Amino acid sequence: MSRDLLYQAYGAMRHDLRKTLLTMLGMAWGIATVVLLLAYGNGFGQAIENIFESYGATAVGIFPGRTSQEMGGNKAGVRVRFTDDDVELLRNVIPLARHVARQGYMSATVVNSPRSFTLDVLGIDPSLQDIWNLSLDSGRVLNDQDNLGHVLDVVLGSEAKDKLFSGVPAVGQTVRINDVTFQVVGVLQPRMQESGDNTNRLVYLPYNSMEVLQDTHYVNGIWMDSLGLDHEHLTTAIRAALASAHNFKPDDMRAVFVFDAQKQLSQFGIIILGIKILMAFIGTVTLGIGGVGLMNIMLVSVTQRTREIGVEKALGARKRDILFQFLAEALVITGMGGAFGILLSYVIALSVGRLTLYSAMAKYAEAGDIRLIVAPQTLAIATTILGVVGIVSGMVPALRAANLDPIEALRYE
């Protein structure tokens, strides 16, 4: 039965091949639009994830500030200062955090004679390299032995290396930071860097080794890895623990600033979902226009074949037989147009390549640009929309054909 319906549909389509092809083209363009718009939404979402991943998508930074509320007789404006005790406190309060690391900061004169530059120097616990997702270009990263032994080793950011050593290999060489000699043990790969940012001009050294340059009793910032943790509970627990230790109110946002990359990424996820829904809606409207064209050609077909329908009914064809016949024709046109449209969307997606997004404002940010991603989920959504449009567009003329009066149909000229 289904094979007969397909043969009938194919034969009917050949009667007016030009209109059929134009209708298929409309459906193909409609489904290609749906797929490409959804692929754009997927690519935009992936670009945002890549941007966060470049800086450490699970990083949580805790930084001291000043109190803005009175607490326990203390006036507002008291400066909060972190020490190693706060680091241990957070390790105990957040036992599921994979890493908890200290960060120190200073601006210093870094010399590789005769080159001399003022660069930002970060003293870090080695685990911070994992939290920030730092990637090595040459040499090695800082390790726990460097930190425990107060070893005078440094790792250079890519632009810091270029400034100090130009095209000469840096690993194994020495630099002087505020007249203290350090050995270069590693160079990092370039990271995404916006204009005016110094991400790639940083110099990293073990936190404990920073004591030869400045007092490290107070910690500039504390970082941890939030992978697998409840972010709302995490922020609340951090604030409550530090508030108790430093005598400020937990809801005093200025006393301690907590940056949670994963939480911000989740907020971006809501925006990305909204963009995907908007793209799907626009694509559906475009495909709907193709559906209107399909409905029109099928209504014309019903009019042209009125006498044929009358003959079929006179020979015993039931309403549902006529209904399925015309609906099958509409679905065949939809299916063939849809297959061509999906193929077209793949060709366009591969031809377009990379669409500029983050690289327009940042260096080394090609991973933050948009690539059209035609995912299986995208095809499933697009095919579902196509099927609904095809059924709705074909059902109206099919019902009209099925409800024709056989006597009036036989009289039709």
C-alpha cells in the first residue's frame, strides 16, 4: 500500500515538474535555514565555552576588600586581609575542592641584559596552573618541589618571553627580577588576550619563592577549582567562613569578592538558550513560508485532478484513501526538499568556516570565534520542524480532496 502511494505521488509530481521543483527548492531553503540558524546557535555557545575554558572554566577566585557594614562594634571601611590561615580554613570548609591555591602579585623590573621591562609578577601555588588551565609551550611548569624548596624558578608568559628573549630560546636562561636572579624553566602558550590586557606578559614564580621580593605574609587572592560543586552553596560557604574569621557580615559584598567562572558561564548559558530558541523560531517562520508554497501547489493539484478524484471515489476509494494519497504527495515533496536542504546546510557550514567573534577584540582568540556546528540534535530538531510543517501544509489540500463530492467531481470540467 505504501509503495503504491509513493508511485502515485511520484507520478503526480511529474505532471507539473517545474512547480514541484520550485516547491522542493522552497522547502530545501527553509530546512537549510533552520539547520544553519541552529548551527549558529550551537557555534556561539561553543565559542563562549572556549573563551571561559581558556581562562579556567571552573576557577573560583576570592579577593579581599573593605567592609561596608558595621559588625560587632567595628565600623565600616575596615580592610580585610588574607593569610595562610584563610587558605587552610577554606580547604577545611570546602573539602571537595580539588585545588586551593594562593596568589601573590607585584609589579617588578625584569631584566635580561640588555633588555629591561616592568612586568607583572605573580607568585602562585603550582596547582593554580591547573585552575587557570595554563598550557605549556616549552620547558616545564612549576611544581610542589619548587614551592616547598623556595626555588628561584620562573615560567614566562608568551609575550614576556618575546620581550625578554625575542627569538632566542628562554628555557635554561636566567632573568633578574628586582636584582634577584631566577632561572627560566618554562614558557607558556599564548592565551586569549584582549586589547590592553597583560595576560601573556605575566611572569610566574613559586609563591614561597616570592618572599625574596616582598613580604608574602598577606595573600592577594585565593583560587580554587569548583568542578562538581554546587555554586550557590559554594559562595555561601566561602562568605560565611571568611566572615566568621574576619568579623564581617556574610552579606557584605564589598568585604570579600567571589568570582565564579562556572556560575557566569551558566548565566551565559541562559542567554545562549534564548538565542537558540530565537534562531529556531526564525528558521521555522522561513520554513513555514516554504510550507505555504507547498500548500498552494497541492491545492492547485487538487483542483486540476478533481475529475480524477471523482473517478477514484466512484470506483470505491474511501475518504482516507484520497487523504493519504495527497498527504503522501506533500510528504514526498517535503522529504526530498528536506534531504536536499540538509545537504545544502552541510555544504554551507563547511564553506563558511570560522565567523569572527572574540578574535575581533582579542589576540590568539580564534577558538572564541563561531563555527557552524551541525550537531545530531540540530538535525533531529530541524527534521521534527520539517515534518510538522509538511504534515500541516499537506493536510489542508488532502482534506479538501477527501471531502469532494464524487458526483460534483465527475461533472467538473
